[in-house]
Amino acid sequence: MNAYHLLLDPAAGQDVRARRIVVPDGAPLDLVATAIMAVFDEDAECAAVTLVVRGLPSGAVSRARFAQLVGAIGVHRGDGAVGAGDGGTLPGPPNRFELFTYTCTACDARVYRLEADRQPPDCAVAAHGAMELQP
């Protein structure tokens, strides 16, 4: 079990076409939480994201559960919480990483990665094949 299980919502289920975030081995929890926040901020219709750890779906994080967690503990970037009064956090996309977005050309599936130096992921629908990196 990894630290990401704290974010998972068993009630969210796993939709084969859900948004997926591929989590690199050893990624810190705050980085994963910031990536989830970026996905939810980018896609207002997205109700849940599936975390993929070591190539396997680990579980889903629902927007509702994530909002509860963020409201309770805040999402951290670096050493302090967002808006903690250090004056170093600016509005806009996070600057610790870039979230690479891949989309399926046959359906609306999306995969988000924190690394772009690997082969493009395949759509969860096997017949759809490789996904395309979006600018």
C-alpha cells in the first residue's frame, strides 16, 4: 500500500474511460495531490480520476472526496501550504512540474503524466490504440 490510498474514494468506481493520472514511482503525495487539483481545475466535467501506479490502476479519486481533503488539510507545494502567507505562491498552474496530457482520437479518454519521456499510453479501450500528446 502507498500513501496515495489516502486520496482514494471506494465509492468512485473505475470507469474505463475515466481520466487517468500516471504516477511515477516515488512521487511525493503533495505532488500527486497538486496534479489531481490541476486536472480538476482544467476539466470542470471530470468527476473522478484514476491513479495508475506501477502500471496498474490503484483506485479512483472523486472530485467530492478530494474537495473534502483539500478543505481539511490543503494541498501543499514545496514546504508550505498554498496561501500559507509566505508570499511565494502565485496563482496559476503549478511550477514544480508539467502535466502532460494525452487524448484518445476515438473517444474522450485522457491520460495525464508527470513524465513525457516514455511511449504514449494506449487508450483503455484496446481497439483505440495509442493516445496523442496534446500541446
